[in-house]
Amino acid sequence: MIKALFFDIDGTLVSFDTHKILVSTIEALTAAKAKGIHIFIATGRPGVIINNLSELQERNLIDGYITMNGGYCFIGKDVIYKSAIPATDVQTIMKYCVDRNIPCIVVGEHDICTCQPNELVKQIFHDFLKVDVIPVKTSEEAIQEKEVFQMTPFITEEEEKEILDSIPNCEIGRWFPAFADVTAKGNTKQKGIDEVIRHFNIRLDETMAFGDGGNDISMLRHAGIGVAMGNAKEDVQAAANYVTTSVDEDGIANALKHFNII
């Protein structure tokens, strides 16, 4: 019996095309919640830029959040897990970006900023993902005297391979081609699921996870049932137990009906 559902946001709950949540998805989650099933978010976004779930939040459908790809998990106002990037790796990543004039988004526990921003940052985060304009800080201001939980350098996959060996205490996840999310070693959405179900005393085989991006692969493989969206790339679909229709074609509602959750 499924007792907990975990959902990625972008490309899973929220359409990349319309930036909306389908009515069928809202109705499906409402029906699942009415049956006593817990609903959780599992996203690469930090809480400070989760701005597209109001239709679920105002209905009190969400029981908790796995954010920053597992690096920061909270239930209401209670933080149940957090793990910062070691300072040495933070400095290594920042130096790499500064030396090459690469934009990098830096996320603390309750704040976010960007360093060396360019037009691409605006195009993706503001114009495409509809995030409010992110404050700009110098590289020194961005990382001094605070814990850093996630860094998002705008690096290619080749640059990612280049820097990986020099940040041994980090994980790198990618859900959009233009950038990568860096968190402390061991922080993945899989880890987030483990922390949440421990908190709620739910078994792993009682969980179902939905995703579409590369950073969802760990949780799709880990959950009792992993569901890839029809708009997911082949490697994501290959990691899932089931592939539903796309985010824009009632994918979540169809999967929940397929498994008799609703």
C-alpha cells in the first residue's frame, strides 16, 4: 500500500510550457490526500525560490519538502535534515567560476544570490522558470561567514567532469542543460526520501516518486515505485518502474489511476 508520494516540481508537477499545474493533477493529489496519503515535494530548488506551488499549498496538500536535491529537508517549520557543502569545496567551486567568469548561484539556509550573472541566468531563471530576479553579490560576499547548502554554476557537462575531481566532498546533479546543482556528498533526492520516511515512520516500499530530470534518477530507482514523466529523457525513463504520459498530458493523474492510488 502506498503511503507517501514524492514529486519533483519543474517538468513533473509544473509544465515547462505553461508554468502551471494541471487541474487533473490538483484533483488527483486532492483525492490521494483524502485517502490519507502523504504528499511531499522533492526538488532541486531551494525553498526561497519555490514560487509555483500555490495551488497545492493553499489547499494544504503538501506535507513536507525535500529541497536542494536532498541537502535541506523540512516539515512545516521543522528542519529534519540539512547538510552544508564543506567550506574548502565552496571556495574551490567559486574560484573556478571567478577565474572563468562563469555565473554561479549560491544558496544559504535562508538566502540566495548570484555571482557573475549574465544574460543566460536571466533568460533561464527569470524569463523561463519565472523566478524573481536573484540578488547579485560579489564572490566574497556570497560565501563569507555562512553555510552554503547548494551552488549552481553555469557549467557544461565537460566542465562538470573537469571540476569533479577537485571537489571530492560534493555531489553534482543536473536537471537543465545550462547548469549543474552542487550539494554536499551524499545529498540526493534518495537521501531526502530516507529522511522524510524516517520522520513519518513510513516504509520505503510504501513510497512512490515522480520525476523527469537527471537529478530524479536516484529517487526513481530508490522509491517503492518510480514513475518517469513521458517528457523525461531516456536515461530517466530507464530508471523508472513505469513511464506515464507527459506533464502536459495528465501524466500524474494517469499514473495514480494506473496504480489504483486514486
